[in-house]
Amino acid sequence: MTEENITDEITEKQIKNIKSADDFFKISSNLCKNSPDKDLKIFTTFWQYIPDEFLYDIYKEILCDKRRFKFHKQLFAPIVCEKIKTLNKDDILNNESLLSAADSDGFLTVYRGHTNPSSRTAASWTLNKNTAHWFGKRHALLAGENQYYILFGKVNIADILTYITKMNEDEIVVMSKYVIGKKREYFDF
């Protein structure tokens, strides 16, 4: 099987009939072993057929893939984000780490390391300022820049798509439009 026809080998019925989030990844693992993006391709093609009880967990796992930037438009399409927000309430609104970090109005301060002035489509933020500095320095190094900045603002817990701790980044996934009061602080590298 070639990488181009990965999704041709899967049917809507297979996806609709999964019995767990693991079943989704088993279907994917049986396909084209040399395609590192296969989970992302399958998810972005068939997300609307995944049973609701598994969709959020699969989405959260998919977002741990470092190649997700290639699928930004599909993963963060308004229809996908709205669906995820209806399914994530227990994971987000009852998360003790998020609740304890929030201010009295239910807002969290989030950070993002940048060199590129565009943050309009930024979805990956962090609760940890040091993590934002690490990414800012990394972006500066890769771009040959001698300066980076930390973008920070506030987000309401209810607007978060997911909170990922798997990669030790305290990652808050939220659409940039929900981050209010954004400010930049510049640093030399």
C-alpha cells in the first residue's frame, strides 16, 4: 500500500464500529508501516465518524504527534474544535492542576515562545514560562535569529481544547482567538 491511498483502505463503517480509542490506533497500525503521518491522515479524514465516547481521547493523542503542524487546518477547523469542546468538559473543567493554576475568574496565564511575528493560528501554549523560553530559543536558533519573544495572555478554562502533560510541556491547546490581553516580551539570544 502506498502512502497516498492510506485512507482508501479504511471505511467509515470500520471507524464507526470501533469499541475503544485503542481500536482506532490498531486500525492505523495495520496500514502502511512507512507512513509516519498515517494516524493524522486517518483522523483528519474520518474524525466525524469516530464515536463521541472515543473522539476526545483520540484527538488528544493525535495532538501529541510532532507532525501535527502539517494538518493544522484540519485539526483546528472550527467544526472540529467546537465538537472537541463539547466532549472535553470532564477532562478540562475538573482538572485539579488547571483549577489550582486559574485565577478567581477561571482564567489561566499561558505563554508561547516565538520568533515569527504571526501568532494568529497558534494553538499550542504552555502554563510554564520556562517551556516558552525553551521554544523561543529553539525557534531563534533554527531561524538564525538573535532575538525571540514570549507571547503571553489569559485564557478561560472553558475555552481550552485539551491539556497535554505527556511531553512535560504543560501544553494548553487553545485557539489563539481565545487568548485575551496578549503581550510580548523580547529577549536576546
